[in-house]
Amino acid sequence: MRDLEDAISDLQLQLMRSESAKERAGLLDQLVEYERRLEWTRTSQKESRFGWHEKPATLEAIQAILRPDEAVLEYVLSVPHSYCLWISKKRAGVQVLPAGRNDIETLTRKYLIETRARKDDMPLAKRLYALLVGPLPVEAVKERLTVVPDGILHLLPFDGLHDSTGAFVVETHALSYAPASTVLTVLRNTKETSDPRGTFLGVGDVPYQDQGSVSARLDKPEGVKQRLIRGFSDVFGTPLEDLPQTRQEVVESDKIMGNEGVLLLGSQATETAFKSEPLEDFKIIHIAAHGFADTQFPERSGLVLGVDPNSHDDGLLQIREIMRLHFNADLVTLSACDTGVGKLEGEEGMTDLADAFLVSGAKAVVASLWSADDTYTLDLMERFYTHIAQGQDKAEALRQAKLDLLTEYGKQVPPYYWGAFVLVGDGASSIPLGAQ
């Protein structure tokens, strides 16, 4: 398996360096073949079967892990009607929604187009809320909501919708997301094997333009036609710009968490250095870098880190590699673009970077649904960690960070600037920081 992974890394390095269309076509053919061999090997050794869906949690088991002020909303998009299975601490029910999959998909796509264009279309946002949340009984709409999306709803930030009064959902509810109710139950019932010794591992300020074009350019993914870059984006196939502001983001976040973390910055921010750290020893892992989503080949999606010339690593920390690592983190923050975007897999949900970290042991992942503005991202992250350090649970800390931005910049600021980041996994727990 290691030989196959090394071969894939070598091929991707050649792809990033090659200027010949003919050579690149041949390399891509080889890459697909090696990826297929790797997947076959993993399947034969049961490396890719994690048991999350082999034994669904019972209703009683799900209710046992919920708080009194919390409900799970699990959606099923279908034709002619869609449904929401809602579960609270003491009750549960199935609500028929007043629209089928086609109408919900159409409205959601329009909402995402408007949001990415930095617009806040209140009538559209209220219409979506009326279809997805409005029909639910009072018992289902608790202060804390864990959304289990279906289909295109994986790409929809519910806290950017407007309720019937015109308020953003983020103003009234703490939102988190989960791949399935069973996954949420597993995450909350998992017993600690050991207490992480370190608080913070931060990665940022990768020198993309100073590595002899080794990591400076990334191929256009086959299945994505959106922009790539975390902040002020380049288009696919052009050099990746340095992100010097990510150094400040990592340093300030570490300072808020106690100023005793391990920081991989500049030339040290390589894929090899990251994987060499005792990853299970950190409570919080923060990666501020370029990210990319390939919806055609989801295992190629990843984070773009630096390249160590003395290793086989290509600088791309991809899903297939993340799922072989081991984490024990209360929180992994992916401060990059499109880290919550992936390939929709029908009933199995969506394959993306957030799920990869959850599978590998993280309890919660903060990921993005689009390329957020860098200034707002820096501000959001500093406020998020401030609330974490104050003892707030993860979902509430992210909510309060967004509310801080709305208070400072005004509620007329559209969700594009503050709504990209969502929390996937267990958001109801705080992070124990000892004397801090």
C-alpha cells in the first residue's frame, strides 16, 4: 500500500511540473490506474470500511446522546415529496415537506449563486427556510440543531437562511452538521483512549511561489468548475499565490489558546512535517492553506502544503492519505476554501475533507463551503478561538464568532463573508484546556 501511495505522489509531482499536454495525458492515465489499484487493495484489506453505517443506531441510542435543548434534523429529498426526520431528547417524528427534491434543488442552487455573488436575497432565503424548517413542530426546532443533509443540502449553510421574521438562523440557533445520526452517536459515545498532551498544532504561510514550481500550480479537477483559492483567487491551472496572512492567523490563534502550540510555518509547513508530528497528541489542529475539491475523483481533494524534497510526498494532503492518519483532536479547523465540498454519494452522503478527518479520529471539523474573504476569515477565526478559550462549546463558539462579525460590520453584511464555515461532527462539547 505504501508503494502505491508513493507512486501516486511521484506521478502528481510530475503532473505539476509537466508542460507537455501529451505527457500529462499519459501521466493522468497512470494516476487513475494506480488510484484504482490502491482502492482495490484497501477494500480487500477492509481499510476503507469503518463500520459507521453497518449497524445504524437505534432511536433510543440517538436520543440518549442529545441535550434537552437539542434536536437532530435528518433530511430525505425525494419526489414528489421530501421529508425531515426530527429527533429530540424525548420525542421524534417524520414531517412531510411542502416541496419535492427538484424544487428544493433549484432554490438551493439559486441561493448558492446569489450568496457567492455576495448578495443576500432575503425572499429566497425565507422561501428555503419555509420549505425546510418552517413546517416542523415546535419540539423539533430547538436552540441547538444538528442537520443531517441529503443531496444538495450538503452545500447549504442553514444559518444563512432567514426565518419568517427576517432574522438570520444564526441569530436564534446554534448549528452543526453530521453525516448521519449514527455517526453523531458514535462520535459522542467514543471513549478517550488517552488525553492529548498538546493543545494546538498550527500550519500556515506555505511558500507556494518559492519552491521551484513544485507546489506552485495545481491541475484543474475534472469535476469542478469553480474557483480554487482560499481568498483572492486565481483560476485553475495558474500559479498558487502565497498566503502570508495565514501566518498571522495561525500565530494569533495559538496565542489565544495559550501560546504553547507547535507551529509549522513557512518552509516548515510541509506535508512531510505535518505527518511526522504526533497527531494524536493535539486537542486542536488548525490548517490555513490552499484547498481544492475534486467532485469527480473525491479522494484527490485535499490541502496544498509544502514539499520536502527529501521525501516522496507531493505536498498534497489528500483524502486518501488523511484517512490513513490517526487523530484524537476535539477540533480540526480547515481554514481553506471548499473543504466542506465533495462528491455527492446518494444515500451515503458526501465524500469530503471533513468526513476524512472524522473517520480518522477527529470529533469535530470546521470546514468551508466556498472561498471566503481573507480579512473576514482572519477575524472570524480569532473570535472563534476566543470563545473556545472562554469555555463555550464548539458550535456555540462558531455561532458567537459569526454574531460578533454581524455586530461589528452590520447585519447588512451578506452570508458570503461569514457563512462559509460550518462545523461538522460533535459541536455540543467544549474543549478542556486545563489551567488556561
